[in-house]
Amino acid sequence: MKRFILSVLLCSLTVVAAFGRGQQSGSGSTSGTGITIRLLTDATGIDDKSFNAAAWRGILEFYGDTWQNPSQRGTAYDVLTAQTQDMYIPNIKQVTDEGYDLITVTGFTFADALAEVAKANPQQKYQIVDVDWVKLSNVLGVLFAEHEGSYLVGAAAALKAKADGIANPRFGFIGGIPGSTITKFEIGFIQGVLSILPNAGIVDYYVNSWGEPALAKTQAKNWYDTGIYAIYSAAGGSGNGTIAQAKEYRVAGRNVWAIGVDSDQHEEGQYNPADPTQSAVLTSMLKRVETSLLYGLNAIKNNTFRGEVITLDLKADGVGYSRTNPALTADITQQLDQIKQDITSGKIKVASTYAQAKQLPGFPQDLKAQD
């Protein structure tokens, strides 16, 4: 199965988005495209304000709908949420029996369930995000270079600590369920921090769930109380707990930060009703999951769908960082833009596995990350 780095993807997606916005749905119709899709998520659903929300935005964009007015939901597209992993196979079987043009599942925890159902239904087209090992002719796998985007937000946190004059700054990472995908977030972040502050302290913790914000909040409080300056969470809905704790402490005058993930989580970090620019989220690593949905739907529309693996990297604008918070000053963003250019040009090479990162000088050897 081939892996493609899509450096020209944005041009084609601009066409897709324009096409999607131009469709009109009639009474009882699916949409002008005539294409149907069902999105399957874990228990956090499309309101996780992170990974699944980004996938949903991609669908809405394709059909020309908005979050506030999803006029074609229930016909052209819809979402089915599994409250437990035991429901993954039944849910995939259900939507397969209902017969949609594309069925998309989000996250590597769906891999085994999807492989079982997809193998038994070779005529159905499926898409899975964050998986490259379901090697079937009817499955499109989409990967992201999370380590590259995470390097940027790690550098951002370190540059901010340096600008604030923080002595001996320390940084934390909170993950959801351990695995190779979340490892890319963690080791990319740490590499970014250490590129600016080689002696920075690093700690990590895994919630072992995508939907336990209380656990992340408790850990964040413990870390902030011991002097951690910024915490990056790649934990789905669990990461909202980190943001909640950072908000509480910034209201109290503490100089601590949360770093968002997948979507721009600036709004979730707002803590001053009189000034919405003030947010406990310094920046967010943007994982443009919506781009993968547009790619899959476009492949169905153009009859070019095939079993393959594509990778959306920094050069393809598959990942990036948010600039919404003015606390991320122009001086810092200028440095980050140079770092981004150095990554896309190959001048900076970002390790994508823990095994690779362990070979780097000064990289932590005792993390909980798993390749």
C-alpha cells in the first residue's frame, strides 16, 4: 500500500470546498452531490471540541452546511457515536447494512473493528483516520505528521517561557490512550521545547481514556502546583480538563498555560468575559482532520477512491499551530514561521517515533510513550 505526501493537496481541496458550498439540497434529497456518508466516533462524539469536531467540520464544509444549520444531516450525512468500544463492530455493521457511499471512523481504536467488517464487505468504501495498517482495497487510511505540528507548539511554549524570563521552566504532556499516534504528539512537542531550551524539565502522564477530563484536570493541578509552566494535552475530550485547570489558575493570577490540540481551542480557554482575547490556551496544534474528510468525499465524488494511505504533513498544511492568542507575540510567531520553513525544507528533521527520539542528545529516556 502506497503512502503519499500531499504537498499539492490544498489546491484540490479548494475546488472541493467550492463545489460543496455550491450544492443545494431539495426536499427529501441528500444534496446536489448525491453522496452519502456516515461518521462513526467514540463516546466523546462531535462535541469533543477537538478531533471529532474537526472531522465533522470537514463534512459540513463539503455539503455547504454550518454547525448551526446542518440542513442535510440525517440524509446526506450523519454521525453515530459509540458509548463503549464494544459498540464499534455493531455500529460499523449497522451503517454498512444501511448502505452509504462512504463510512468514516476516527481514531486508531477503531482499527480492529473496521478491519473485521471491511474484510467481510469488500464493496463498501471505508475511511479511517490515524491508521495505516488496515491494508484492504476498500479502506482509505489517512495519517498526519503530528510530530511536526507538535514541534511547533513545543517551540512556542518554550519561546514564551523564555520571553517571560521563567527560571528553569518545566513542561508537561498529557496523553489519552498510549499508542504510536499519540507518541508522535508527545515526542514532537518535547523536541520543539528542547530545541529552544535544551535543559528544560519534561514530565508526562496518560489518562488511558479519551473521555475523562477530571483525571487530566487533577494531574494538571498537581503539575502546575509543582511549577510546571505549560501542559500540552493530546487526549481527546480528556484534554479539556487541562484547559479548565489552566483557566482557574490564570483567573487567580498564575502564569501557567495549556496548549490545545487538533482544533483551535482558544475559545475553550477564555477566562475573562470582558476580554475574549485572554485565553489560558497559549496556542493549539492544528491537526486538520477536516482535510481528510474532504479528501475522502472528493474521492467518492470523482470516482477515484481506492485503498491507499495518505499522509498530511506540515508542507501539505495538514498540521500547524494557532495564532489566536495575542500572548503569542509577533516576535514569537516570526521565529515559529522560520522553524516551520526549516521543517518543510528538511533543514530540521523531526523524529516521529520514541525509538528515534531516544537517539537524540538529551532526550528523555523514561517517558510513558509507546511506539
